[in-house]
Amino acid sequence: MATKKGFKENIRKKAIELGASLVNFAPAARWEEYNEVAPAYRPKTIWGKVELSILRAGDHIVAAEDLYGGTYRLFERVYREHGITLTYADGRVPEALSEAIRPETKIVWIETPTNPLLQLVDIEAVAALCRDRDILLVVDSTFATPYLQKPLVLDADVVVHSTTKYINGHSDVVGGAVITSDRELFNTMAFYQNAAGAVPGPFDCWLTLRGIKTLAVRMKAHQENTMAIARYLWSHPFVESVSYPGLSDHPQHELERRQMSGFGGMVSFCIRGGNERRTRSLRI
Ligand SMILES: Cc1ncc(COP(=O)(O)O)c(C=O)c1O
């Protein structure tokens, strides 16, 4: 990874020049132009492809414990079968992730904001502890999108997105993307992708490029709507708690302001009372 630093520097410069949104996810034709490298993958296989191309039996992953269920399933039901071990720690506390690191740790995997609890992980702090130990930091930035968060600028090594959601935005494609600024890592993943065959169809790519053109306007509208819903829930007598990074009482509101340029369109909440009450209140 001798060229990694220069490569990242270049991306930072381009980011400043461009003033923003193309850094992590650019239309395919522009990826090379901006020195960004981003193999796109078929859905559901993306996470596996990032990691299986990098990891071997005996390697170890540290993952933040609030995770999309499908990622957890992949870790627990597939990776463990392949001899890869995992430790989960509270992603809100970088020291907890640091303590979980072992000599054989190759990857720290975080999601921010997380699914389902909308917790945030301090990307820059975790990147610093990974850099010291030559560990790759992978960030699932699906909930934030490249419009609101740029993990590579914050020194992450790899960013993954489900393009099924905001990036495509029309509910007519399932897909994903893996983005890195490390040329050597890119070559490893691209080789694996070519050899293993996880390649998206041209029409899906075309639909996704159509969708990304409206990402900015859609994200602004999602945010406005979500803020209104979060406030409504917050004041509702049946609701015990609301987790939305845009609410000033979110415990990581300050981190959100530092690392994201907006709050996003996802909110989670807990309903007061026991299970019965919860089930009844869900009957719409
Ligand atoms: C944070 C996060 N990452 C990844 C995924 C996986 O996306 P896909 O359904 O495109 O495989 C999801 C799906 O809900 C998600 O919420």
C-alpha cells in the first residue's frame, strides 16, 4: 500500500476542488477521473466480496455491535464457517473497538448511522486507531449516502453502499457498491470480482445512474419529512423514545454535526408498554 497516502491526498484535494458530493460515489464514467476506484457488485454479495477477497481463515474482524441484520447473518453463518473469527463491541465508544482488536485482526467493520438503532460511530477516531495498527476500516454508509457523509475523506479505507435504497431511489434495482481510494486494494477486489463473477447487469447500472442524479433533492426531502415525523413521535404519549440524529437530544448529535452534513431519512423509536400494547399499536 505504498501509494495509499498520495492517493488519499489526491482525493482530498479533488474533494475540496469539487466542493463535495462526488468523492465517495460518482457516476461510473467519473470514477477514474476523480482518482476514485469503485467496483460495483451484485446485491447481497457485496459485503462477502469485499471481505472474502481480503480475508483468510484465521483472520479476525472487529465489528460494531449494532449492525444491519443481513451483515450479522453473513458474519455469523458464513464467515465463521470459513474460519474467520469476529468480536463485537460498542461502536459508539472507539476505545471499546480498540480493546477488541487482536494481533490477527484485519478489518474493523462499522456502520454509521446504524441499522436499526441510528447510533453513530466516530469514523475519524476509529480510522486513527486502525491506521496505527495497519488494519482496514470498512464503513457501511448506506443510511447516510455520499450526499451526507464522506468516509474516505475521514480516512476510512473502504466504503460500502447498498445502492438498492437511496442511491438508486426508485425501488427498481437491487445492488451495491464498494469504494476505495487504495489502488492495490481495488485491484485485489476487482480481480476477485472478475474471478467470482459478482458483476451487475448493464441495465441495473443504467437505472442506478439515472437514480443518482436526483440523490441530492431526494435526500433534502427525506430529511425534512423525517424531522417532522421524529418530532411528532417525540411528543406522542405512546412513544417512549425516539432515535434520530437530527434531534438535539440524540446522544451523538454533536458528532453528527461534525461528521455528516445532514441527518438522513431514517428514524427509530420505542413504544411505551409491553409487547401486547406494542402489537396493538401497530394495528393500523
Ligand atoms: C445499513 C445497510 N447496509 C446494507 C444493507 C443491504 O442492502 P441490500 O438489500 O441492497 O443487500 C441494508 C439493507 O437493509 C442496510 O440497511
